[in-house]
Amino acid sequence: MKGKLRFISFWHPINLETKDGHIDLRVQIFGTFNSLNGKKANMIYGMNNITILADEDSEYELEFENKSGEIELGKNDTLSMILRKSGGQWGMSNIGSYLPDILQRLNSMQVIVEVDENSISFKHDETEEVYKINYTQNNSCQIPDDDVKKICKIGEDDCCIFCSAGGNGFMCQKFNSNMASILLDRHIEGTMRASRIGNCMIVGRIES
């Protein structure tokens, strides 16, 4: 599947806008995780891509629990998505942290989603040209002055929700996972003037 991704959280529709309509990707995500539940599995994770897949050679097993049993989640419903070492060994990877982080990074971008009962993957559709940016201060990204108006559209009605201003100038918070979650919540609640989820891509880190 190919389309434009819109991600707020797992408690909102994970929307993929395709040429044929809209898809709530929670159907595909939860379906694959239900199929892999209790089976040996692995996770392949990059800066702008992720794959969770069945892997007989893996030392991890996937544990998935959706207590509601539904795709639509209430605010008090909980999800658990974990790769845990099998055989009573200690060790785990929290898919519930890695997957939302990647979906935040891919937000508003054209993405390719590949899915079946044994795997699901998300990556940027590289035919789409997007503005590229680097980490410069922890998980925030300095925005060059020339690009604040052109790319972020500061001061305009369709300003990007991730553009912030402070003592260090204008910063992009799209790839600061915790800050991005807060801004996405404010966006969906309608408590901020900025209205656009920017489609910029993180590509690396440079020292400020």
C-alpha cells in the first residue's frame, strides 16, 4: 500500500490516504501482531523505517495484548507490544516505543506499507521529494533562518505544528518523540494556532 500517512497515536485512526480512499492502519498492525503473538519474531529498525516480522531464528517472541479487543480504543484502554527473550531469559524490546516513534517521523509523508500475516513494514516512498533536516541539539533540529518562512510557514495559517521558537532560535520538534507527542495531542484537540503536520525528514545529526 502507498499513501500519505497521518499519525496522532494508537488511540486515534492511523490514517493512510491512498488514491482509492482512506485506510486505518490499526487494522493491519493489530492483525499482524495478533498473528505473531507468542511466536518468534524480530524487529528491523532504521532512521525512517521499521519492520516487525516472524523469524524462527530469533531469540525473541512477540507479546501483544489489546485488552479492548477492538480497533477503536478508549482513553483508558491499554496496549502492550513487546519482543521478549524466550526461554525465561531476561531482555526485551518495546515495540510500543519504537513503532510510534517511526510513525511520528514518517508523519505526513508518502509511505509504503507492506503487510501480511507474518510481517508489517513502514518506509518512506523515496519518489517523494521532502525537506531534509538534521538533529542539532539533543533531539531537536535547528531550522535555518531562510527556511523558517519557506518551509515551516511561520506566522501563516498553515504553519507546521512542530516549529518552536526559543533562545536558540527556531527549532523543529517533529523528531523529538516526547515533544512531538505533546504537540500532536494539542493539534488534535485544537488548542494551537498552527494547523499543519509537516512532511520533513530526519537524515542525521550535526553539531550546532
